[in-house]
Amino acid sequence: MEGVPPGGTMEDRHEMMLEEKARKWQQMNAKRYASTRKFGYVQAPKEEMPPEHVRKIIRDHGDMSSRKFRHDKRVYLGALKFIPHAVYKLLENMPMPWEQVRYVKVLYHITGAITFVNEIPLVIEPVYIAQWGTMWIMMRREKT
């Protein structure tokens, strides 16, 4: 039995195999998920743009009949397949009745072809149910 200490059992061999597998797995994932990549290239994190930037893109691309946007039309057609997901993310992050305003991060194409809400709403279920219960009572009072 190679690798097993003298007087070792099958359990010792099994334990050594598990330790070896764990070590290899850690090495592989350390390389895979390291912040530096091969050849010294590290992708810099993208900076968030101010809301005025996306507003300007949408304002500038409002009229697609201009010759300037002749090549962007293909991008707009390609973005159509993502519209259901964009609407889903928009509805998912819609402000609740007890919120006045909800600020969210957005992800948008440089041509303004499509914009996604880039957040996942996290809720504490008992608090969420209690808030909806309170809103339901208040709306019922308002109705009568």
C-alpha cells in the first residue's frame, strides 16, 4: 500500500485520498477565481454612470429615422428578445404602496437599445406580509 503509513488501515487511505482531492480542488478554484488572470490582465470594475447619462442616450436616440442611427437599428431589433425580461425586472422592483420612491441600479446598452433594473429585491417575509396587511386596511378605510 503506497502512501499509507505502516500499520495504516483502509480508513487512513480513504482519508488521505479525500485530503488530496480537497487540496487539488482548492488549487483549481484558486486559479479559476483569482482576481488576476493570465498575462497580467485584470478587468477593472465598471464605474456607475449618473442618471443623466442614460437620459441623454434616450433623448438622443428618440428619433431613429436619422441617418446617424442607421446601423443601430440592428441592435434595437436584437434587443427585442430581451424585452420580456426587462419588463419582469421592472415589475419586480416596482415601489410598494408604502414607499414614496425607490432608487435602483440600472444596466443599459450604450445605444440605449435596452435597459434592465440591475437589482434583486430582498424582503423579510413576515415584515412584508405585515406591511401589505396594513396597506390593505388603510386602502379599505379610504374606500369607505
